[in-house]
Amino acid sequence: MKERVAIATAITAALVRLIPLQWLHPLNWDEIEFFRATDWIARGLVPYRDFWEHHTPLAWFLFAPVALLTKSPGVDAILAMRWAQVPVWIATFWLANLWMRGVGLERFARWSAIAFALCSSMFMIPAVEYRVDSVACLCFMAGLVLAQRDRFALAGIAFCLTGFANLRLGPLLVVTVLALWLKASLAVRRRPYAEDGQRPTANGQRQSANGLRILIGGAGALGIALLYFVATRSLVPMYQMVWVQNYLGDHYATAITGGFLHRLIVPFGVRILASDKLFELVGVDVAGIVIILAGFAGIIRALLKWRAPDDLFVLAVLQLVNIAFIAKMKFVYHYHFEIVVILMLPLVASVIAWMSASRTSIVVAVLALAWCVNGFASIFRGKELDRAYQDVIMREADAHTLRGETVWSGLPWALRRDPSYPFWFLPELARQLVVHRHAPPYSLGRVIAQPPAAVVFDRNAFVWIATVQRELAPFFVRHYLPAWRNLWIPAMNGRLAPGARGEWIVPRDGDYRLIASAPLANHTWFHDPLRAAGIDESTITLPPPAARGDLQWFIDGAPAHVNAVTRFRKGQHIGVISNATQPLGIILLSGNDRVLFRQPPRGVTLEAETPRITHIPHLGVQLPR
């Protein structure tokens, strides 16, 4: 009976998390990056040679066929990848169950540990996101199971593929291979000879070769992968981007103090970073607490067997190395703990097996509490309005541009448009590379010569303008206007005093509507543009376009007539002299937008950075476009 309770808890906990996966959980930055890389590979592009990246690409190759099945320019494209990732997590937990069964852990303990993981927001929030970590966890667990079953060459292949799925697990992989080799060597030393004391046993010979087999399997897989990069002329770019640039970016970056501790205590409802509340009761993650406390107790129990190390001892050592490496990282994110939770499963199960001998009712009661907290967090703690706003910006960026045109943004929100800058997303790594002159900037000359058809001013783009290339701000401010807070469209604009002259360079071919008036000159945009982009009071409905006789126009230096609607070509130099008696606000707007500076609902952000709130969910909510 108790086994059925644990299994039912695990399955239903996983099912309820499908609600935020589809409706309530907004897109994470990395999901958009990973989808774009996957989609490019699906279309035949070669990573590193044809586009910049700093992650290893196995997951993108694996999911490339799925990317071909969706043409959505909005969040639905990433949701498809989330659903495609579900079988990967199922396989990972199946392998974890096999490994735990292989070390003799009872069924109730195994399924209880799995249930706690699936009830935990610490694990499930990043697990529902489309990430390279899912494939890395699968490959690593496959390697452990294969090694446990003496399939060491295949285990070496699996560990190699783990690195190609997520390079961040490199230190863990190195220690894993060394630990398995050492364990095999110790086994040979304990049982090196047959009963006559003269000849090595077959088991001893096999064990002594296990470490070598792991290396052979891993080296073979590595060789085949490198042949691909050599054949596609991407080996050198891969080395530069994945190894050199990652090293440089990490070297120059400033660490976030307390990042690891923050992530470790979040399940307890305590937040010391990125929140104005130190403690929040509804943020308590019961299952996450169990995984942390029981997991570390399992590590201690396993390490006490150091005189006769078994598989759990080796796993405890690997987990300590894994945690120590994460703790030393300059930036610690929630998804870094996915592999931690997966490796905690056997350790948690070992503690549950010890407890369930006489305290089964306690385990069942905690499982029930964890299930209830999981259901509450899954249904009533979503941020679906942020997700809806993300969908609006993605679809509007697509609708405001044409195929073949480019978009500049801090993340590739315009899924079906090419980027304007080789750094097609702007993480801290890219910022450090440009600041320290290891990579070329998005030069003003390039922007003027090839202006983007739209700009998505997300957080990364604002940070870039503020800290890397301030010289870009005047051009963007005077040649684009926010249709939405974060989506800026081509619109030459300025505030002209009587007798003053304005000049622009046409950013895009098209028909431009002339909006000019004295009241418009008082808009906040012309005094504090970055503030105006983000406040509700800035929203304006444009009057019909109209020509003005008190404006004297020039195109490429020659006098010209600019009507209510005038067609301009990209690159033309537009000049105007105001002969009005009072200041005028002037807009030459490309497209048919009637409302500018549109804002999402209060508290909603494109990056979904605001804390979760407890509320009645709005499944399938959409914002008007």
C-alpha cells in the first residue's frame, strides 16, 4: 500500500506541474536562446561557424526535429519544446530508479524520493523550462547506470555526451571518471587472485580494465564529435566560443555575493537577493526542504562507509564535488540545482529506507504535505500575465517586420527574424567580451548603415546601452519610438524649437506618416525618453497624419515636399527646419500604429523578473494587441 501512495504522489505531482508548463510559467531568458539555436540547426546552420554560441550543442541537435514542427512567432514555439522535453525527464527518473534498485534501495524509498523531487519547486520550476540541463541529466544518469552494470565503454560514451549537452558539468564528469576508475582499482586490490593464490581472477582482470574502458568509450565519442566540427569547419570557432570566451567572460565578471546561499535557502521561504521580503510563508517548498535536509543526511551516512566504499559512497563524493563547484560559480541560477536534485535521489532514498523501517507514517505524512504544497504552488503561484506580455512582444515584433529584415534585442524575441548583431543575445558574457575588447561592438556605423527594422529594448538591451555602448542611445531614441514599452519601431522624431533644424537617416523603406503638433512637444519622451518608455502616463493615441506648411523639408540635402504620408527609402537623409512660432513635436512614423507607448498591466515585465504572487490563475489569458 505504501508503495502505491508514493507512486501516486509522484505521478500526480508531475501531472499538476503541466499546468504551469503550458499556461502559467513565463518564458525564461535561456529558453528563447536555446530555441533559436535549435531552430537554426534545424534549418541547416552549423553552430559556432554560422552563429555565435557559448554552450555545447547536443540538446539542440536532439530537439531540432521538433523545432521544424512549429512556425509560431510567439510563446507557443517554446512551449512545444517544453512538451518535447517531458520524455527526457521521464527517462531520467526511470534511470535514477534503476540505479537505486541496483544498490538495493527498497521500492517505497525509491518512489518517495522521486515524489519529493517532483513535488519540489526547487526542481520543477527549471525542469518545466526548455533547457540543455535535461539532456545533460539524462546522459549522466545513463552513464551511472551503465557503469553500475559493468558497461563501462558505453558509460564513457554517455559521460562524453553529457559534456556535449552541458559543458558546465565538466568538473563533475572528470571526478566521476576518476572515482569509478579508483573504485574499480580498489576492487581489484581486494580480490586480485584466484583461490590458488597464483592467477588473477576473470573478475579482477575485468575490473582492472574498467577505467580504461570508460576512457576509450569517452574518447571514441569525443573523436566522432570533433570530426563533425572538423568536417563543418567549425572546430576553431567552437574552441574560441566555448572555451576561450567562456573563460574570459567568467574571468572578468563580478560575482554575485551570496548567490549560492540564496538558492539553497529559497525552499525555506527565505530570500536574501532580488526580493523585498526576507521571508514569505507561501514560498516555503516542503519537498525542497526534504531534499536538502535528507540529501545531506544521506551524504553523511554514505561517507561513513569510507572503509568499504560502495556505490552510494561514490555518489556522495560526486555530489559534494558537484555542490562545491556550483558554490564557487560567480552566478548561481535555479537551474544549476537540477543535477543536484537528480543526484540527491538515491541519497534521500537511503534516508527514507532507514526511516521507513519504523517511521513509514511520518514519510507518508510529509509526502502528503509536500503534494499539497506542490499543487498550491503549481496552480496559484503563476505569472501568466508576464507570459502573455512576452507573447505580445514576440508576435508584434514579427508583425512589424518582414522576412529578411533584422531586429536588435537583448534576447532573440523575434523568433522568425535575423539578428542585427553577431551577438544575437546579450548575456553578461557578451558584455564583458566587448567591454574588454575581445569582441567587436555593435558599431554606430553599422547601425546607421543597416538599421534594424525593430528594436526590442529588454533588460539586456538597456544594460548594453547604459554600460557598453552609450553612443547608440541618441540614434535609437531619435529614429525609433515605443509601440509597446519594450518594442520600438522605426519613427524619426524630435522636438524642434522655432527656427531649429532636425535631421534623421531613414531606418527602413516604407510609407511614413507625419505627426507634428505643439502639444506633442510636451510629451515626456522628448525630455526623458528612457523613463517615458516605461510609464503609463506616456501612452498616446496619434491624430491623423497631416502636412504642415510651417515645416521646410530636405531629402539628401535637396528641398522636398513631405505630405501627410510620404514614402522614404532606407538611408535617405531627412532634414527639416521649423518655421512655427512655438515648439513642435515631430514624428515620422513607419507603419499603421495609432497608439504608442502601450504598457502591459502594472507589475508585469518582459523578463518576468518580479516575484510570484498568490492569485486565482487566468488560464490562457491574452493581452489585446
